Amino acid sequence: MGVDIPNDKQIQYSLTYLYGIGLHSAREVCEKLGIDPARAASEIQEDELGQIAALLERDYTVEGPLRRQLAQNVGRLREIKAYRGLRHRNGLPVRGQRTKTNARTRKGPRKPIRK
């Protein structure tokens, strides 16, 4: 995959270090392959790691391809000049949140008003 998963944690938590894999998906992967989710990642054999990698490659969009897909989705919204695309372009909240107050995370630090 290109991402090192921590060996000192349970496999269900180690898998969440992959972008696009949350706890639910990690447990689902373990269940599909018959791996105990509570086993330490250091106890997982090479062949089991290969099975996990193959399953993730086949059934899940993770890491680079997922990031690329999300960027393409936002790019398409910008390209067709959809309202959401314009909000992305201007760095404003996209999902209808108020901006008169709050929204500082999305808008960035305050800019002084020139008089």
C-alpha cells in the first residue's frame, strides 16, 4: 500500500492508518478474512498481510486513488460553476453553514478592515 501500519496496536486500529479506512471498514476486512480484530498487528503473518492488501485493492478505494477521486469531484463542481464549486473556490463553507459568525476554520484568520 505504501503506508506503514503500526505493529504495536491491534490490527483493527492499525488498518485505520490507511486513508479511507475507518474502524467499521477495518473490522469488516478482518471479518471477511477471518482474522481476529483484537490480534496485534505484529502477529499478522506475511500471507495474511497479502490477503488484506489484495482485499483492500479489490473492494475498497484507499490512499492515492481516493484522494484523486475526491479532488476530481471537487474539480468537476468548480468546472461546471456549480454553487458548491464556487464555495470551494472561494474557501467558504459548502454545506449551508452560517458565515456571518463562525466559519473561521474554512475562511482562515481574520483580515483587518481598511478604512
